[in-house]
Amino acid sequence: MATRREFLTTCIVTSVPLGIFSYELLAQERPQQPQQPPLKPGQKDDESEPSKFDSKAILESNKKDIKKDIEKLYQLASDLKAEVEKTDSVQVLSMAMLKKTEEIEKLAKEIRSRAIG
């Protein structure tokens, strides 16, 4: 590790594609629905009633939010990378850069929690 700047740049350059790749993997996985026991005569089927929440619409909305957040994360990481490359200081990172890294970390955690469910 030659300098903090190189280290930070390497972290950003590797973490953004990995985050996008892991999102794609999580988006492809679908949870399996548990099998229900057969109905007894005279028992009412719960699926015949309309559900209160449209799960498909919720999942679609969640997917759009994740995509939007990933684009924002990529933009923030690109901005931070450009800022790190143009600064002359090798010993100290500015407070603006540290705040931007904290914002990136917070957004990445939000994306992860949404992707997990």
C-alpha cells in the first residue's frame, strides 16, 4: 500500500462493480414458497380472497428503488474517485471526502438491506 489515495481508489474501483454484481445475483434468486397442506372438505382457501398487499407491485417498486440507489452509488463513487485523483495531499484526506465515503457506505448498506429483503 503505497499511499492512502491509491488504497482508497483501489477500494472504490473494486467495491462498486462487486456491489452491482452481488445485486444482480440477489435479484436473480427467488425465494421458494412453502408448500401448504391439502385442504380438508369444507375448509376455505385463503388464496381465493384478494390479498391486502400486492406483493408483485411491492417487489417491482423495491427493484426500481434498488436500481436508482445503485446508480446514485456509482455516481458518488465516481465523484469521490475523481476528487481523490485531483487532490495533491498524500498525507491527509479532506473532511468532504470522508463525508462522501460515509454517504457511500450508508447507501451501500441500504441497498444491501433492500436486496436481502
